[in-house]
Amino acid sequence: MQTYMGVPPTGRKLRFTSCDIFRVAEGKFAEHWGMGDIAGVMAQLRS
């Protein structure tokens, strides 16, 4: 196991929320935008 942003492994489960948007052109993925709730993950790790 490795540390994540300076926080050592805890062995606990985390809930991670993200939003992903894809643009499809001519039947293929042309672009992808993604955003994750890193602040929420850090709050869970520190509690």
C-alpha cells in the first residue's frame, strides 16, 4: 500500500463521487471531461 497525498493507508472503505461527460462524434468518443470529489475523499481519510 502507498500513501495518498501524504495520508497513510487506513484500510477503510471510501465513497468517491465523480462526474464524467463524453462527446461522441461519428459514433466514436471524441472528448472526455471528468471531475472527482478529491476534497470529499480527503475528508474521509482524515476522519
